[in-house]
Amino acid sequence: MNSYNKSLDFAEIDISGGQDQNGSSLPEMIIPERKNLPAQEGPLFAQELSKERRFVQQAKEWADREGGPAAFVPFMSYWPTYEHMSEAQRDWYFFWRSEVRKEQYPFTDLSYIFVYSYELIHGIGWENPTEGYEWMMKLWDAYGERYPKLNSYMVDWVSDFVLVHRLEIPLMDIVMRSQSAKTGELFDLELTRLFTYEPSALRLEHILTLSDYDLQRSKFYLDGGRSLLEEYVPKVVALVDSFLRKTTGKNLVDTFYKGHGKKIERYLFRSAVYDAELYGRTFPLHISQLRKCPPLRYYMTQLVRCTENKLRELQHFKGRLRGVTLKKETEMLIGRFLDKEFRPQKPVGPAISIDPGRLAELQRDSEDVRNMLTVEDMQLVENGQAVEDLKLVENGQTVEDLNRQTAGDMQFVEKGRSVEDVQSAEPRGNTGQKAETRAAISPDSTKYSDTVTSEVPLEVIEAQLQLEAPDHQDDHPGSEQEVVWDTSSLDEDWMLFAARLGQVHLETLYALKSEDASTVLNQIAEKYGTMPALLLDEINEFAMETIGDLVIDGESIAEEYIDCFELLKR
């Protein structure tokens, strides 16, 4: 305790003079500036980046190295590089890589696969980005099943590769290969792209991510309806999307999604040895969160349920889903589309081929007929007799009439009917005169029935007939005036629809406006050598391709489109 009472003595030193005892000046102490301080060790991030640069430098040096046969040596390392390999492991790696470049994929460890993937990411082993993408996909295909863990890495690396090189490759097919990626931002990005630009490319598994109805637990799905639902649910969604575009100018997303999305920065090549100096550390993306939009989810749920109900009906499956709340016009659109899809297909006739020998014979016979008619006509003129006063065998027919009649016979030949068939179809009272007249013109005219078979294509016959009867304007003389449709007051889609229609289709639509539509349809079909059902199907097909809906229901114009055909007149 007494030690605390001792006095403290201080020494005073005067340094103001700046001189030592010998009188010399003390040397001046210079404090270096901060910028001249010795370099300190950088942060951990800089060390990792330096390691990545070393890997890229080594990869470029060994880019063309060929590996001779070597024994497999196991290799496992986190973020593996060449530095982690022993000499024997490097020998095996370059031998294995040489085999992979020949598209041979021998067994190897996952760490070797990672090293090769890092090379591809950094541009080693390919000339253009598309080639690099293909090598990455081949590597994934070859080893993805053996190493399931590889899937979770490759889905990100391949997707990032496509993004940074801006390749025209859909990401959805890449994303769907990994379960973990189906809930990520890339799936949302692709879902928006498909709904906006390619609704026809949507698949059932894409659509179900927007539905609150668990379709895969449905009894119909489990009891044999799976393939039908996988085929027709996407078609129905694409159909409704097209219908909305044409009627409202908005697609499904624009109709129900009112959000603006969000901008994110996606980290590139996560979990890979990657030099950020190459493509940058992040990549900007704009994501629309469609799966979090309640109105869109509700509507998609109703579309799925409505489609299942209609398929149940068509397959005579017991029970219906309750609570479907779509607009009546949408339900009718879906119903008509599926009815058409399940309508029995008409049998297709045998393929038509050409018999060159018979075709040549037909051409010779046709030339003979034309020459005979021309000579006879010229003789009549030379005799000084007016053509109109020279009546041939039947009812005031002239040479020109017979020329048309012969061309008409040729038309029947085109449809597989002989001249004898034509004669047998004529009124009995004129049979003798008709036969006598034709005999006077060409004794060999019946050869047409023998020389033309189903082996001659229709377009060849039509071209020949045009040569035979240049003045033949209508296959059916005496027909009524053409049907015309003034679409100037309709929108562009309807104009496109009208442009697709031929005269036979316009006559068919005009007939549907009459009270006796069925009879008139049969007459039109007989006139053009077809069937009423085929004409109606063709018109509906053109309508689906242009206006996105069916305009004919049964044998009548759909009620909602009757006004559109008001200006269809003769």
C-alpha cells in the first residue's frame, strides 16, 4: 500500500533545438503517403477471380491438347480445376475430352464433367455460340441420367449461355428438364413469352401451373383421358387466346394480368468456376409474375374444367364437373371446336398417278377431234353458207355447240365418267340423236373412256380441256349469276376470310340463307362434283384460320354471324 505514496519523477528533454550533443541536426522522419503503403492482400472475392482467370489461361493453352489412351483415375473436388488434378488425372481428363469431342462418352467422374463444362462456358472448344450450346446439350444428354445432380447445374449454365449469347433458342425446353427450375424466374420468363408470342406451343404442364384445379387427380384423367387432355387443353387455350385477340385486340395475359412485372439481376453461371470479366456478373431480366395473378388463374381454371367436361361428354364418360362459369359464347366456341375435332373423317380416295402412255394417247385423240371439228367448220364457211343457217343433227346445235358439248364430255371423263356414261344420263327421247351426232363428229370419241383412268391427275386433264375449248367459260352453261360479297363494312379478319373463299363457297353460304338450304346445297355439290359436308367443312376451316371461329353450325349460318353475311348477294 505504501508504494502508492511514492513520488513520481519526470525528466524534461528539450528537443526544440533539433541538434544532438555534438551539434549535428537530427535526420528528418518522412511518413509515406497512404498510396505508397505496401500492397496488402486483397479480399476473398479477388482471390477467387484470380483463380478463375488462371483456369481460363490454362484452358486456352490446352484447348487443342489431344489425350492418348489413359487409365481412369477417380476425381472429386468442389469447383474443380486443372490445379486440383494429379498428373494421372490430367492424362485421363484429356483422353476423355478427346473422346467426347468425337461424340464418344465413356464413363467418368462428375468433376471431370464440370471441368469440361467450364471450358465450354469460357469459349474453349467451339467456334460459334450455337456450336457451344450444342456441345453443352450433348454432354448433358450423355451424363444427365447417370448423374441426376448434373441436371440442377446444367439447366442454369445452359440457360445463361443462351441468354448471354442471345441465341434464338426457346428456354422452356431447357427449363422443363429440371424440376427445380420449374419454379424459378426463367420459367416465369418463358411462360410470358409463350402466352404472348406462341400460345400454340403451350403444353398441358405449362397451363396447369396457372390452374387451381388439380387435373392430374381427376378421375377422367386417371381412367384413360390423360392423352386427350394433354392434346386438347392446350389447343383450347390457344383457340380462346386467338378468339380474344380477334374480338378484343388483347390476348389472355393482357386481358387478365394488370401488373407491370419486376426487374431482376440474374447471377450468371452460379456454382461454376466462371470469370466474370467474360460476360459480366449478372444479366438483367424483366419478369411478369403470371402465376401470382388471381384473375388469370381463375380463368385458366375454368378453361381447363370446361374442356374436361366437353371431352367427358364426347367420350360418354359419366359425371360432369360443376361450377364452370365461362361466358356462353366461349363455351359454344370450345364445344364447336371439339365437336369438329371428333367428327368422323371422310375416307380418302386412292392416290392418283400418271400413265404416260395413256396420257399421250389421250392427247392424240383430242388433237384428232379438234382437227375434225375445225375442218368441218371451215368447209361450211367455204360453201358460202352462214353458220347460223347450218343446223346440225339436234335442235339447232352448231359446230361451236358441239365443240362445247365435246368439252363437256371431257369434263365427265375428268371425273372418272366415260362418254357412254354421259349419254346414258341424257333424256331418253334424245338418246338416238345424241349418239348419231357424236358418231358424226368422231367415231373414236369413245376412246376417252378407255384412255383416261384414275391414274391421270385432274390438273393435267383440266389443262388439256382448256386447250380443247378456249371459249368454254363455265363448266355449267346456263348457270345463275355469280355470288358476290361486299365486305367493305367488315373488319380486316373478315376480309381475309372472304379472300379465301371461292365461288363454290360463296354459293354455299348464299344457299344457307335460303329456306330450302338442304336441297340447294345438294344441287351445288352436284354441280361442282363434291359433297355438301365437304364444302361446309372447308368454309369453317377458312373461318377458324382467319376470324378464329366457326361460322356454320350444322347446315345453317351461326346465329351470331348472320348479320355479317347480309351483303352476300347475286
